[in-house]
Amino acid sequence: MHARELASQWHTLFNTHAENLYPGRYTAAKCLELAELALAIRARAREKNALVVAHNYVFPELHEVAALVGDSLGLSLEVARRRVPRVDFQSVYFMGATAKIITGDATRVFVPDRPQVLGCSLVFGTSHRWIEKWKEANPQGIVISYVNSDVYTKSLSDYICTSRNTHLIIAEAARQFPGRRILLAPDKFLGAVMRQKAVVEFGVDPDLIDIYTYHHQGWNACCYVHEKIGDDAAERALDEDPDAELIIHPECGCASTCLLKLEQGIIPRERAYFLSTSQMLDRARQSNAQRFLIATELGMIYRLRKELPEKTFDAVSAQATCQYMKACTLEKLLAELEGDRLEIILCDDCCDPRNPLQNDRVVHIPRSVAQRAKVGIDRMLAIK
Ligand code: SF4
């Protein structure tokens, strides 16, 4: 395919599904520039036998060049299942690192920029020292960490969880280790929603569950994108569109208050769903509703609109965009493929695990830390 042909297709596609998400971004000239980059990327990826995968939250053009689009754990597991020699992960850094922990030496994992650039407020806001002190104070305690965390935090954890299964992991930990305290880290909104679910659905004792709420380096123990989706926005959006269903990501800033309003009957139960990004697509496919209000990062709305064009999806907040996810670009992906950088490698514990070695070509993960981190991931995967 020629660049002009692809540019014309993308101009139509992006202006149909993403114009009000990224106003003014997809001009004809921009689409031509993106199409030329995309063709070069496809050629390089073929040469290098590389699988390009993209998280739901990156820009639409990255969805289009990727062989797979999804959530972080789903992508990592699929990469491991396919046993590919090389994967180029288009997302924030910790997701590439999770793929490396899971695939080990079987797959070379590349990311488009340094960990600081491909950051995450949950990673920046996690104090390892605070978690270590909690463990010292609770020597029998069980740490459950969200998959949106750095490798060292995972290595301090007994279980890893996702926004889809946290309540199941809490219930399993409470069953396996009765009477022991449990710490949920590092997202206070996800923690609050999932503690409530575990209490209601499995009868777990809420007094045994601590939630990480520490304010570390100016970060607020939550995803800053979902935090911006304020308390009343979801309720207001439902009032304005009485036929729409509301779909909320549990990390969302309004999630715990929405859950409370749901319990109190202020938000009708049949109109609001707390779902991970992968569950959102399933719900929208199965539901009889034609209109949906989505409380998560805008990239997911592009995916929903593209996959289900017969239904309507609108953002609860037009500000819900992640600067770290949006730091992934086609230019960087091409440079990544051409220069074979930045590669995430398992080193033989040559560096400080809290501050692993990194330069323009590689980022290290000490092998012993990766092994400890994998224990919690494997425990999670064993729970159906
Ligand atoms: S959307 Fe939130 S949780 Fe996801 S990478 Fe961005 S800051 Fe982190």
C-alpha cells in the first residue's frame, strides 16, 4: 500500500472515531506523515521479526500499526503464549517490564523511551520504604499489589492483581491466610472499590484490610488521569443522557463515591458498571444499550468506537488523557526498531534493584528481583 492511500484511510478513520478526542490532530498533512512512518515501521518490524503491541491508551495511529491492542497483562500473557523472539511494547515502562518478568529470556522486550518519560503516577507515588515498614509492622501480613506498579514493588508483594480480579485475590488471600492483615497497594481508589466488593461478595473482614494512601513525592496514591474524572461528573453525565449506560474503570477518581451512590440507589444499579478495559468491550457488545458514557482514558474510547461503530461512546471527562501513554509515538517506535533500543534486560544482579542501571540503549532488571516479582504474578494467574 502507498503512503497516500493509507493516509486517506487514516484521515477518514481518525476523524470518524477520534476527532473530538484529539481535536485538530488528524489533518490530511499529519495523516500523510503518520502513514509514511507506519509503512517504514511495518517494513522494519518484518525485518526484525518483531511483534508490535500497544496498550489501549496510546494514540490511535499506534493502535493501527500494532499487531495486538489490549491491556497490559493481557498483552504480556499473549506475548508469552506466542513465544515471539522480540516484542516492541507501546505503553508506559512498567508494562514492558511486566512482559519481561513473564517472558524471561525467551523474548527480547523493547520500549520506546526511558522509564521516567514512560512513567505513571502510581509508580512515582509508591514508597518502597513505606511498604517495607508495613511489612516490618505486620510480619505475617500479605501484600497485594496492583499490576500497575514497578518491578521492585512487585518483588515486595505476595500477590499481584488487576482491576478485573483484585476482589478475587483478596478473597483468596483471606482464605489461604485467615486472620492475617492484608495491604492493598498502590491505588487507593481501586483499593477502596475492591475492598468493598470483597466484603460484599465474599464476606471478607474489612478491618483486616489496609489500603496504601501514602502521599509520596507529591503523588496521591492513585492514577492521576482517573483522579481527574471528578466525583460528580459521572452522575451529571447520567442525568444528561438518561438512556446511556455508565462504564467506570475502578481506578477512577469517582469510583469509590460512585460505588457508594450505587449502594444508596442514587445511581441506578442497572445503569452503572465497574469494569476493567478488557471487560468494557464485552459489556458494550452484550448490552442492549446503544449509548455509553465511559470513565477512563480517552484511548479506550477510540477502540470502543472503532470495534463497535453501531453504538455511541462518549467520555465522561474530555481531560482524561495520560501524558505518559501519549509519550509513545510512531517516530519513537521507528527509532526503537532501527536502533534496537531501549531493551529491557535481566542482569545478573549487577545493580541496585531500587535504582537499576539504565542508559540510552538498555534498562536493567536484576534477575533475582524479577524472580521474586514473578511469584506474585504466578499466584494471581493460578486463581481463576
Ligand atoms: S493512565 Fe494512570 S495508571 Fe495508566 S499509565 Fe497513565 S498514570 Fe499510570
